[in-house]
Amino acid sequence: MDKFILPFKQGKLLNAIFLSNILLSFHYYLIVYINSSFLNQYFSETQISALYIIGAFINMILFINAADILNKLGNYRTAMYMIFLDALAILGLVITQTHFLVGLYFILHIVTVSFIALNLDIFLENLSNDSSKTGNIRGMFLTLANITLVISPALAALLLIEGAYWPVYLASFIFLVLLLYVIRKNFKGSITEQVKSIKIKETISEYLKDKNLYNVFGVHFILQFFYVFMTIYTPLYLINDMQFSWSEIGVMFTIMLLPFILFELPVGDVEDKKYGEKEFMTIGLIIMGLSTIFISFVTMKSFWIWTTILFITRIGASFVEISTDTYFFKQISTKRASIISFYRLTRPLAMIVTPIIMTIFLQFIPFQYTFIIIGALVIVGTHYSMALVDTK
């Protein structure tokens, strides 16, 4: 790990960002796959979709105004406020059983956790200005987070005591408290450079003029669309339709997510040294799409068949994730917070589009065949990846 840190004078701060990312990831990934099942105790699938959509709309408003918020409060203070609000939301989910409050706290969590990720992005960009190292830095950043992604489903399954979800949310809360401490200790007093307020029309125009930004945005949106679908609906399908238990799903998801550890760091390194990002993006999208389509034809309850096919989907996703992040951050500078904010709009945008599409589809076709549609849409994403001007 030293080879990623030694070139930077702010090595201590870079380590602090890596640690912060691990803590935030544990907080988020511990509950991300159980959220829909937890909410299903209080709400129908349509109502759950509505909660995600509301949270995503608020997210989009915040991201559009991110530069104004950062200019007024600074990145450090904004991060501290968001972490505090997120902790309040998670603690609320542990304590309350009132339907309205559960929905309110969940929306607050969706809104704040996304903005905290943006805060860490900005902290990291302030320390990684050498584009020749972007793939290595981003690869390490993502790989450390993805270690938690792999561990979290199995850990969540262990914490689920007789179907009670509160121990998992309590553990998630503890990681937030630790994150608050690390940010306060290492970044208190840090100064955020003044950034230009985002103007939605101007930013969209900039994306449209720069075809590379436009196309990488398209690929990143497809990736987030895939993630939202898999995060919300796949656990519901495995539990309600395939009759898997959470103890089985926890192990299944841990194995499924291993590609994010195995492939992102070496792919990021290869993209810096030999090949560009375009090839890995395209290959990843094809793997994701075809394997997702195949899921519709898996009708038996077989742990290893399901684990294998889900594992293959994440091989493709890991290629696309590191490639899109590396490509994007090679195109922008730290002073373009508005561009980063707009790029991060792909997540809330996908959280709006995906539930709407699924709500419509589920009125006409069986749950089983929605995987064909999602896989086909992922393959359409190769249109954007192939249009990129490669960095090599």
C-alpha cells in the first residue's frame, strides 16, 4: 500500500480518507441489502419504491446545489452535519416502530449517506492531483471500500437475531460514530477552495459539449441502474420467490461481491500503464448484461447456481466501476465540484428511474422476467462506452 501513499506529502490525510471510506462503507453496506426486507415489514413493494424515489429527488436537489452548500459551510463542516443527521436517522430506525417515522428516517438516511460520499470524494481529489496515479489511487480507494462490501452481507446475516433487524442497524450506527471521530480528528480546520455554483443548464451544456463526459455519465448511470435494481429487488426475489433464508443470502452475497476485491485494483493499475478504460468498460457491460439475462432462466433453488451467476454479474460490474471512476476523474480537476456533483447525480437518478420502471413492469410481467429487461438495458450501455475517446 505504501506505493500509493509515499508520493503524497499529505500521506497521513490520505490514510485518513482511506479509513473514512472503509467506515462509511461498513455503515452503508451492512444495511443496503437488508433495507428493502426491513421496510417490507411496514410497507408494500410499491410503497418501498416510493420511499426510494422521494429520497432520490431530495438527493438530486442537494447535489445540484452542492457547490453553494460547500462554499457556505466548507467540505469539513458539511461532512460533519451530514454524518450527524445520518446517525440520527439510523438510530431512529433502531428505536421506532411507527410507520411514518420509519419512512422519514429511511429517507433521511438515503439523502445524507450519498452526500457524505461526495464529501469524501472532494477530500480525496484535493490530495490526488497526479492523473498518472488516478487509477492506482481510485483503485485502492474502491478496493478498500469493497472489502467491506464483501464482508458486510455475511456479517449482517450473523447480526440478524431471530429475524430482528435492529442489531444490524445499531452496528451501522457505531461505524458512523467512528467516522465522525476520524473526520473531526484529521480534517477539522481544512479549507475548501471556492467553487463555482452549479447551474443545471450550464452543467448539462458542458456535458453535452464534452462527449467524453457525456458518454462516461451514460455508462455510470447504467451501472447505478443495475446496482439499484440488484440492491432493492434481488433480495426480495430471493426471499419471497426463491425461498432462500437470510443466512443463505448473506453467504451468497459475500461470495457474489468478491470480484470487487479481486479485480478493481489490478484493472485500475493496468488502465494506468497499458490499456485505457474503454475496453474494460465495454467488456464489463457485456458480462453484466448477459449474466443478468440468464438469471431469468434459473428457476431452481440451488445455492451454488445462484451464487455463481450472481458472482459473474459482479465480475462485469467491477470492471465497469473502476473504469468509469478512473476515466471520469482523469477528465476533471478538483475545482470542478459542480461536475463531480452532477456525475454523482447518476445514483439518485437511478433510484428514481429504477423503481418507476419496476413498478410499471411488475404490473404486466412476472418478477422472474424483469431480469431479461434489466440485462438488455445494461448491454445498451455499450453504445456509450464504445463512443469514448480512450485515454491510451
